[in-house]
Amino acid sequence: MSRKVHVVGVGMLPFSKPGSSDPYPLLGARAAKAALTDARVDYQAIDQVYAGFVYGDSCSGQAAVYHVGLTGIPVINVNNNCATGSTALYLARQAVASGEAECVLALGFEQMQAGALGVHYTDRPDPSQRLLDAMETAQGTVPQVPIAAQLFGGAGRMHMQLYGTRADTFARIAVKARQHAKNNPNAIFRQPLSLDDVLASPMVFDPLTRLQCCPPTCGGAAAVLCSEDYARRHDLDRSVIIAGQAMTTDGNSSFDENDMRRVVGYDMVRRAANRVYEATGVGPEDIRVAELHDCFTANELISYEALGFAPEGDGEKFVLDGDNTYGGRVVTNPSGGLLSKGHPLGATGLAQCAELVWQLRGQAGARQVDGVRVALQHNLGLGGACVVTLYART
């Protein structure tokens, strides 16, 4: 049995720089309360909570939701790297679709430290070791350079090598992100950038300059999901449903082809997107707005192709033709994306959800994309996981 799942409430906090935020339990609780208020649902009505975070001890989810209520319900802690928030959403949707629960809260939060992501446990195997070995084989490793920048920068280099993509094309994605973010009060970086600004910022890993890399931030976001029957009985907003969703992990091609695009998840994304398109009958040509995982500009460009927005090799043309912004084919990251909002790992997927629900409701203000009927979300975590979600207006 698979029931229709409605997103009846969303909430997110404006993200903040590490060291300037509330502690994580308050970030999570505030985001949960915002989503519950938006849904007009009391916490007493929630059957289950899926709480996502990456950097934190076990049961951090309970620490957050106990500030909302103590009702004895299951609280499931979720950690799936940068795809954590959308993984919590995926599990929440399954619970409602299967009939296991009627009304569920998906929550994501993160209290991050400043600087590049690093390994916290040095006394045991790194879960990403196979990924790192594949990078070493494909391009080697550069000491003192953040690993994530080497991975995604390497994917950008591979695209340049295969298709002649110019370095400044990636930089144009950062310019676009800031143009969108200026209309988003929840974005941490709203000041517009010129192409020269982006290219002149310090080089991190060629072709990626600092302004093409998302910053670590702290924040929280949440969504309330329920069945159609529950929403109808309680007179809740039934305007947005999750029409399709797929989650994938790595296959052999991530490690065996010496292609850095595939090492960072290109094939995971393509498989997840195709499953959603096949299940819903909606194709990439039908998408007019999307929130993509732009942890680095290079990842946004290769994701255009993996999601089918552009043919393989035509990501640069998609950018240069303006097809990734207002007036083009697909307004990508109207929120400003991770490049402008920041990337609190556990919260990112649910912040993407919030933006797309607002777009479908027509509540996105100056960011609103006209005539939105469907919206696509792409959230990627190396190690690996990819979740692609299609939302639709009923």
C-alpha cells in the first residue's frame, strides 16, 4: 500500500556562521516549532520524528525535540552525510505512505565548526576511504587542500577535459547564486557578486575559487508530513504533495572508471532522477524550478546533466544561455542555494524542501517562479547517498 503524502508545514531558520548560533538543541526545536506552526498541527499529534544531524552524539534528535514536547513517541536519529536532511524526509514519507503513521515530523539541524570539513575519529577506518582511494587513482591527492574541494574540483576538471568547459563558466554559477540570494532573507550571503569578484577570490583547488565553495553554517529546518485522510479530517493545507522520491547509493561506476564526476555521485544522481521521472510521468522538460545541491559550483553544473536538464556535455551551454535562472528553462536554487544560504549538513535537505513548498504555494515573495506546478529537489551526500524528490501542487 502506498498512500498520498502531503507536506502540510515547513519551517527553517536563517542560517548563521559557526560560533554565532544557538546550541543545536535550540536550533532543532525552533525549526520544529516553525514547521508545526505553519502546519497548524500540535506536537501532540505527531506520531514519529526523524531527526537528522551529522556532527553530534547519539540521541541529539531527542535533545532537540524534548524542547518541543515529551510525548513518548519514536525519535529516529539519521546521519547520512550531506544528504541527511533529505534522508530524514525520505524515511518520514515512507512512514506515512506505508500507513505506519498518519502525521510525522522530519527535522534537520547542525551546529558546525568553522573551517573545512574534517575527520573526527582518527582511530578507526574512514567510511569514505573507498571514495578517497578512487580519487587518488584518478587524480592524486594534494596535501593541505580540503578533500571536498579536491573531489568536486576534480569533477569540474574532468568536465573541462571532456567537453572544453571554461573555468569562468563555473564562476558564473556563483554569480547567479548571489543574484537569487539577494531576495532571500534566510540566506547568509546576500551581497551580489561580479564574475571578476568570484574569479579573483583565493584559489582553493583549480578551477574552484573560495567564492565557489559553500560555507559551513549552523541552522535548522523541518517539515510536517501527513496522509491525505489526516489532512482532510483536520482541515490542513493539502496543496503540496510528494509526488515521487528516490534514494540511491554508489554503484561500481563510482569507483572503477577513473571519472571524478562519477566519484562524486553523477551516476547516483542520474539513477535517482530517472526513477522519479519514471514513477511520476514527469520529465526534466516539465521542471521549471529546482533546488540543487550546489556545495561547489562544479557540482551544480554536472548535476544539470545528471538530472536531465541538459544533455551530457551541454552543462556549459545551459549556463551561458541563462537557462539556470529566471527567464530560462529551470530556475535553479531560487533560494541562493548552499553557496549563499550556507550548508548546515543535517538541515540542508529540509531547507531545500521548505523553499520548494513555498514556491508551490506561491509564498516565495520576490523569488517566486511563475506558474509552478512541480518542483524538483536534489540532495547529495558523499560516501554515498543521493535523494531526489519531486513535489507537486494538487
